[in-house]
Amino acid sequence: MIEFKLNGKTVATADDPNTPLLWVVRDTFKLKGSKFGCGAGLCGACTMHVDGTAIRTCTTPVAAVAGKDVTTIEGLGTPDNLHPLQAAWHDISVPQCGYCQSGQIMSAAALLADNPSPSEDDVDAAMAGNICRCGCYPRIKKAILAVAAGELAYDAATHPEVQA
Amino acid sequence: MSTVNLSRRGFLRTTSVVGGGLVVGFSMSGCAEAPYPIDVMEGGYLPNAFLQLTPDNKITFYCPRDEMGQGVTTGLSTLIGEELDFDPARFDIAWPGVHSAYNNPDMGVQATGGSNSIKAHWTQLRQVGANTRALLLEAASQDLGVPTANLSTDDGHVVANAKRYPYGQFVATAAGLQAPEAAPLKSVSEFKFIGKEMPRVDAVLKSTGTAQFGIDVDIPGMVHAVVKRSPVAGASLKSFDASRAEQMPGVTDILEISNGVAVVAETYWQAKTAADAVRTEWNDTPLSGVNSAQVRADYAAAMAGEDGVVDKDEGDVEAGLAAADTVHEAEYWAPYLAHAALEPMNAVVRIEDGKAEVWSGVQGVVGAEGLVARASGIDPENIRVHNAYLGGGFGRRGTFGHITEATEIAVATGKPVQLLWTREDDMRHGVYRPASLMRIRAGVDSDGRVTTWDAKRVGGNQTTTTVGNMIPALFPGLGDGVADFAKGTADSIFTSWMADPSSLEGLYEDYDFEHLKVAHTTVDHGLPLTFWRSVGHSYTAFAIESMIDELAHEAGIDPVELRLMNTQNNPRLNNVIRVAGEHWKKMQPSAGRHLGFAAHNSFATDVAEIAEVSVENGQIRVHKVLCVLDCGIAVNPDIVRAQIEGGVMYGLTAALHGAIELEGGAVKESNFHNYPILRMNEAPEVEVIIVDSGTDPTGVGEPGLPPIAPAVANAVFAATGQRLRSLPLSLNA
């Protein structure tokens, strides 16, 4: 059994230790917010935080996170309690198809935790591992910089679609 | 004011409030009683196929089109909410199953594509909203004893004597009434939601990991399948050896299916690992052994040879060229491309008690239903298709081979199964944007009029494969032989009798040529082809807009002036060129940066783009793109901007990186390291200017794409004096 913390709760799995963390989280623990895009660490759709660092979980064996703290998009915020980045993603209408956005947001959250006032170049460098096939890049960048600058004051009460 | 003529039987008449199960009503065609494939909620009332109201004043909108990122859930709920007088952000949004009531009015099938969803539903869904509001007002009038003339509405409420009553309060009475068919529609000046700034309705779901994509579907007892396919498209299996794979943990079944060898296991990872251990041998096909260099050589030979089909022949091009002041000829190349949607193809199929269910995000649930029927022998009436959010479409999810594969596996194993393609499967076993070789000869007179245009394209026809894939899906009762015959017939028609409109679209229509010849020669090596975001325009715009730039330089005329002079017959395009041209004149790029201009009409929308580009050490860098477009009324201006931004980025990936190459008939590229996608550090700033012409809406999902490659190529010419006529653009070629 491999034990680790998943969004704050201790979990244990009997999956093969070589199974990538992404599939353990999606198929064993049924958290489907983190996505499969390439299986080779090239697109960033599977990004989660392991002890606060953004990593590509499609190439990380679950054995490597034994005893560690794993955070997924579900642990970052929820529809009725959005993380500031998620609120900015909404306000700026960042997503198009939305498939890459969990990974984008996890990379962005790790960046801002490390560097609360990134330059545009810092954002480019931190986000270059995350592909958005719909091409939402200008909005992703705008949302990250807006959160860093404290420019967005999201109020869930003004957004009826959030309250379902 | 426009109204839509819906027959009396066109609307579902539910005469009582229903407690559960499927609602029985009348089909839109009026020919038969048919259940709407949606689940009715406790106390739910369905005034028509698109809405369900419950007494707690929740309203569910059954979105007839597929959401692949283009914002169709926001756009269509805005149309219906505008007339229903209900904040579009408050709808619950759900996907209906297959029913003709949800057909795309512009296509006649339940499918999504061609950038036409807003245009196609513009009148229909506003009319549905208006009729439903009128029905609720009539019910409120009866319940409250107030004449309808003294009633108004406000965001989901009927207002009477300054008091607000939720719509849900009147559903029981409304259920006993006949809905009007042609309630008056608002004028543009009365719009509360259309044309206003409003966030996407799916933005929160898609920012919290809670939007359900096909890949996220997980049903009890589900096993996982990975398929090993032929590296060369269409090859049949000669033999396979699964002796190692059979011994691997979790593997439950290994079986031959029509398209390869399926490995089924308890988890995806087990199935994938075991599939890697299966050894296969394949028979040869005509595509086996074909390399990219041969494709290009065969196209060049066909270009030099006789025309397959002359599609347009107006005036006299030889006389026009002889009389021209400037004559110029050039050839342009565009390679095969993959869609590379980020969510790999996948489907869940469950077959139980003679009934089938399929879950998959597709650009046309009717096609999924047809293929399940064909592969399982189950009647369409006993098949339920559940759509989901699409992790990118771009044309790829209009071809449904994965549905056939998943169904065959579910039938053979008797288990509910999720089939998932790997990224490598997706890159190598897809359907591709055709490669194209295009030649243009053009003549300009001494006044700067482009009098003569002699254009020819060589390549495969994307409609053939697409139709070949659609026929078995749309007509599951047809035998395989008939479907193959129809595909073969389409093939020979487009080779010898008429050009496939998708092959040539965009190659000549924008300009006022006096002498015009457009020819086509089909050369098809057998790689499966289909529509790719903006279809033919994705390559023809590169040729035409590069050529116009070349002509302007040859003739010594400003490229914007030349376009203005020669687009008099296309006033809306002429106007966006004029508006963009004002910026063109004023823009002062900083040192080392250069501008390129291009304009194009596609999907009834006119777009002009200016690219600001630098070239350093042979590297092309696009810094900024200005887009001016006219798409009629912008239902959601921010989504229009987003779609144009996205079209530019998708087009830049193709302009700077994209190429699918063949080696021994197999696709060489496999993942994002050798089929690179534009990343944030390469993404330009994009400014979008919407010209408000006030006309009915036209497409925005695709039209942003075609002008970007030529705009960048024209800027590279301005920067370097080098004319790049092959995609992807490379200064080292």
C-alpha cells in the first residue's frame, strides 16, 4: 500500500507503484478534474501540486509521492468557494473548451505561491509547459497578472451560475 | 421582425406536469409520436424540446449544439434567455439525446460545425423563448385574474401590480395551454443580454475541474480498453501475438476488432501497459511505403499535367494576362495537419438487456448513435447518446471511429467499457487536414486592377472521407457495401466531374476578377482526410493573400490600397479592410519589427488582420496581431473576441510549426515534442475590433484563422525580403 495525502486527507492505494499518479487520482480516487493530454509530461493538463510544487503527474509514478502532500484542482477551490485564480478565470472568461484549464490553474497557483509579483516573462516561463489548444494564452496571462496585482474582487453573489 | 414558421405540431404538448421518466410528445417533423431523449425532473414541465421548468423556478436549457469551447452554451442560452426574459447565466444546461427537434437548422442533422450555431439558431431559439414567455404570461393571467396586457416579465418572474411571481408558479396552468407559435420578437434596441458583456456560463465549471468531459465518465463495473492499430491507415491485421500481454496484471480480455487489437483491463494504465506488449503485423495498402517527399512530387507532377476539373472559367485568362501590366505566378504549399485536440478520443459504451448507452463528447450525437447501432445491431430507438463537454473539436470530433471501436469491444466482452486513445493514437490514427499545392497566375492592369486570376489546386478531397464516415453513421441500416459504394462515388465525382467545394473554397471569391479560371486535380494517397478548423480556407487564404501581397509589391502599390481597389463587389470585406487599413497607416512598429496584412471572408464573416513580426537569427516571432471583423450582431462580444484570439493562435501553430509527415505510409509525428503547439511564450498580444454592421450574426469560430498565416508571411517578407510560400513558414527552407 502506498499512502499519501490527497487534498488534505490521508489516502492509501494498492495500485502498482509504477502507475502514474494521474491515473491513481482519476481512476482509484475518482477525482476527474486533472486531465490526461499527452502521457509524456509535454502538455501540462495533468498538473498537480506535490508538497507545493507543480508537477506533471502523467509521468510521476505514485510510489514517488508516498508520504507526500498532493493537491489537485478540486483541493484548490470549489464552485462555491473559488480560489482567486479560479475567480479571475471566470471574470476574464479564460476557458474555451476548458480541458487544459485545471493544469493551467495549478501551474499558475504554484507560480504565485513562489513569486507573488511575477513579471510577464516570469509568467511565460512558468506557464510554457502548459498547452492550450484553444489558444487562451493572452487571457491566462491577464488573469494571473490581475490576481497578482489584486485587481479582481470576485463576488460570488453577483454570479448566479455559481450558486447551483 | 422575423419569425420562424413552426408547425402546430412542432412543439411538444405535455398536458400534465410529469413526475419522471421520458416525456411523450410530438416530434418536430410531426410524423410520429416520439419521446424526447431527456430526463424529466420532479414536477418538471416541458413547454418545448429546449426547456424544462420546475416549480422552484429552475429552468434547464437543452442545448442543441455541442460545446467544444466556442461558447455555444453561452451564446444559445443568451438567444433563448433574451426572449424568455431569463438571465442566461441562471439556466441549468443539459445535453439532449438524439432527436430531430435538435437538428442544426442550417444542416438538417444534429451536428455542430461550420461556425454556424449562432447563425442557424438565431431566429429559432429567440422564437422559442418568446413563445414560452407568452405562454407563461397567459397562464399567469388565468391564475392571477389579471389581463395579460397588465402583466410584464422581469428575469424569470411575471410582474403584476408591482409584485413579482416566479415563472415556476405557473407551470401547472401553462401545461394545460397551447403555446403560441409566433409571439412577437424584440427589436435590437430592446435587447438586455444580446450584445452585452457577460462571462461565459461554463467558466466556473471549467475553472474548478467540475465540467464533465467524455473522458471523465465513470460508470459502475466499467473496464478500460486501449486499441493497437495499424501504423498505416486502413491496413488489415495479418497476425498478432498477445502472449505476454495476456499474463499482465488486470488484463481481462484481448480481442481482434475491425480496426486492430483491443486490450481490456481493470484500469486504463493496465490496459495501456499491456497493449504496449502486443506484437502486431499488418497487410500492405496503397498508402504503405508512401513518404512525404513522394506526396509532394506527385502533386507537382499533377500541377504540371492536365487539369482534373475546371471549376470556374469566366472571361479569358490568357487574354487577360496578355493585356496585363504586371503578371506574376507563384506556387504555395500547405502540409497535412492534425487537429490535436487536447482531450484524446474516448467513449464509454454500455450494452444491457438489448439496449445501449454511449457517452462521448462529439460534434454530432446522431453519428454516434448510428455507429453504435451499426456495430451492435441494436435499433436506434434503444440507444441513448449522452454528450459531454468536448476537450476541443476543431472538426476532429465529427469523425466517430472511436465509437465503433468501443461498441465492438462492449459487444464482444459483454462489459461496460471506456475506450481511451493515447496521444500517440490520436496523432497517428486520426483524420487530417489535406495537404495542398496551389498555383496562381495573376495579372494587374496599369490602374492597379487585378483583372486576371488563374488558380489551380492539387490535393485530396476532405469531403470524400468525411462523407464516407458520415454515411454509415447517419444510415446505420445501409450495408457496408452501400456505404463504401457511396464513398467511392463521391471520390470519382470529385476527381472527374466537379470540384469538392471544400477543396477550393476561398481561392478566388474575395476579389473582383474579370478573367477567372479555377481548376482542380485530385491526388489522394489514402491518408484519411477531414475538415480542420476553417476547412479549405485554412490553406487557400495563405495562397490568395500571399499572392495579393506579391502583386502589390510587383505593381508598386500599397497592399491595403490594392485590396481596397479590388474588393468593390464585396462591400463588407472592403469595409473591414478599410477599417484595418486606417490602423495599418498609423501603426509604427518599433525597431526590428515589421507589419504584414491579410484579409479573408469565411463562414460569412469578414476578417482583416495585421501581424507585427520580428525575425532574429532566422526565428520568426509574432508580437502582436490586430484583427478587424464584421460578424453581424455580436451576441456575446467577449466570446467573439475569444474565438478570434483562439483562431489566431490555432492558425499560428499551423503557420509556425504544423506538419504531419508520412514515412512508409505511417504518420511520423507522435506527440507534442514533434508536433509542437504554440505555447504562451510564443503567443502574441491580440487586439480584436468588431465592426458593428447590425446585420444577423455570422460565424466566429473559424474565420479568425485563415488570414493569420499570410499576414505573418507578408510581414516576414517586409522584414527580410524573403517570400515564404510553404507552410509551416521557415527561413531555413
